[in-house]
Amino acid sequence: MFENLQDKLNNAFRTLKGKDRISDINVAATTKEVRKALVDADVNFKVAKEITDRIREKAIDRKILISVEPGQMFVKIVQEELTELMGGNAEGINIKGDPAVILIAGLQGSGKTTFSGKLASLLKKQGRQVLLTACDVYRPAAIDQLKVLGEQIGVEVYSEPENKNAVSIAQNAVSHAKKSGKKIVIVDTAGRLAVDEVMMKEVEDIKTSVKPSEILFVVDSMTGQDAVNTAKTFNERLDFDGVVLTKLDGDARGGAALSIRQVVEKPIKYISTGEKMEALDSFYPDRMASRILGMGDVISLVERAQQAFDEDEAKRINAKMRQNKFDFDDFLGQLQQIKKMGNVKDLIGMIPGMGSAIKNLDIDNESFKPIEAIIQSMTKKERENPDIIDGSRKKRIAAGSGTTILQVNNLIKQFDEMRKMMKKMNTMQAAGKLGKAMRR
């Protein structure tokens, strides 16, 4: 989402490249370009002006260390201001009460129902007992969608298909949660294509009746400044506690993500990318600022990996690698784990310096399908012993997977090279341990 903004900011920073000091003139030129980049990204004009004015003041006042170039210092100042613009510090959700009630609000199509499922999945992984509640009485598909998500993540969904009173459904869900020992109730409310009085009154009544400890406003990041205006309207009526930005993996300018915090004065608490239940992250302003500036986000990448990878499985794979017994079954399992982490392009973009390198590459999780098909077309014996795969076996595997012999050859070659690299690393580690022992 922030690729265009990232490019324009990098172009702005080039104004200072090669300069030996920061001056009023080069700072003015650079901040002008930064402001233009922010406005082009659909950041509120008033917000863009305020942030660039602060950047200019800081840049002129900031002393440049001998070891730091003016351009680097300016990037650091922009990072600080972007972080502050988006809230400064991360803020978690407030879970109080028995049960605690989390009310989800927003327009139709913003991703409320999918987010409700993602949040339930996240809380369940934390060991909490969760109940999802379907309170969209106008769109039958919303109830069905929530039930499908609930089944997928193993969370109970409370619904009353014949009841058209969303307030009573929410109240009954809280009563059901108390009886069944559920500690958190997530209430998915109805939305409209635009703000209207009926919707606002209904969600206000639900708030009054179940007294949620947390109200989250879900906003589609791709709607730009319309998202900010809608957030203001909802906040005036609901006084919500935080914002959820969905569809951050979409192709949009992303200005809403930068200016919504400043305009409604409420923290962004979660960001969502893609449809997978695992594609939900707590919002960290400093990490997002780093990603916008092309510095990556290694911490979030590690956290996603920790959530997706099973510790016992990781130990088993590590042991097989050390014994040079890593096979295609293990490789396939690792691919499945990586897919759980979210969109591949988004993950690579979290690696410092990789954002601009992959922006024009067309890569996604669908890229794994030919590889998976090839491995699944192998017999168990072939997956365990890739060396036995000869020409006739390759021909059969290619036909069974709907790929070509060339693709099969390439995968086997790459896999063989990976195993050789693992073997070399094991040899080096063993030599290092032997050397240590001899020195003692």
C-alpha cells in the first residue's frame, strides 16, 4: 500500500544526498517534497502541513554528528514524526468484565466480519474463551460468513437467525457466555454502504445494552480520506476506543492510515492484511514508520514466524537438518507454515531494504501451488529419497502435477543445492565445536 509514498519520500530525501550540512534552503526544498508526497498519498492536507512544519523545525535545530550524513539525519527526523503522527506508542485493547464485551463497528464492506474472526482467533491463541456474536440482522450472508469463520478457528458463534432485534441478540449472547464460561464476547454489528441514522441508532443501543469494555471501529484503508470522515462521524456517536485498518495489502495510497489517528484522536490498534485468519497484527507506529521509509520491520516478521511455527516441529526439523535427512515432506511442511504467516510479498517487504526491490514483482502465495503439486505427485519413497527420481519418474510427476519436466528438474536442483548448503553449514558448525574443545 505504501510503495508509492515510499518512492516519493526517497526522491525527496535525494535533495539532501551529498550535502555536507543541513541549511534553510535544502531543508525547505526537501520538506516541500515530503509534504507533496504525503498529500499525494491522500494524507489530510492540514495534517501533512503540520508534520512537515515540525520536520523543518527539527531539521534546522538538530546538530549533525560527524559520523551521520545530513540525509540520514533527515530520514531519522521524518521517521520520528511519522511515528508520532500515528500515535507514538502501541496501545492494546481493554478487556474487562465477566464476560468482557468487544463491540465491532464500521461500514459494510470494511472487513468487520473477517476482522471479528481474526480477533477471536488471536484471543483464542492467548488461551482465552471467546464467543462470536452475529448481530448483522440485515445481511444473512454475514451470519453464514461468521459461522464459517468460527468453524475454521474453532470458536463458537452465537446467532438467532429468526430474531431481527440486534440489541436482544447481543444481550442474549452475553447471557449465553456467562452460562457457558466464555470470558470474551465479540459482537459483529451491521454496516451500511454509507452512514445512516438507523445503523447509528442500532449500534448506539447495542452499546448501551451490553456496555462493552472496548469498541473498535473497522475501516477499509483503501477508501482514503472518506475513511477518515466516516471515522469522525462514528466517533461522535460511539466514542470508540480504537481503530482497525483493514486491507493494508491493497493497492491504494494509504493516507488514511497516516492521518486517521491525528484527526479522530483515537489510537490505531490493529492492522489487517489479506483474508487469512493469521493476517492480523497489533499496530506499532514506529514499526509502520520504518516500513513506510523502506527500513523493514524485522520484529513483526519474527512475531509472525513465532505464531505460525510449532516449536516441537521446529526442533524436529532442526534435528533432521543436522543429520542431513531433510526431505521433500519436511520442505512441504515448511511451505505450509510460511503460508500461514500471510502474504509472501508483504513478508519479504518486512526485510530491511527489500521493499523497493520487490515492488514490481508479481509474487503471492499462489506461487507455491506448482511446487506443492510437484511434491504431492511424488510417492512417499521419492519424497524421502529424492536421489531415486530418474527421467521416467520425473515424466510421471510432471504429468501428475500439471507442470513440465523442466519445472520438476528446477525444483529438484534447487532442493539439492539447499541440502548441500545445509550439509556445509553442519560441517562448519562441527569444525567450530571441535576447535573450541581443542582450545580448552
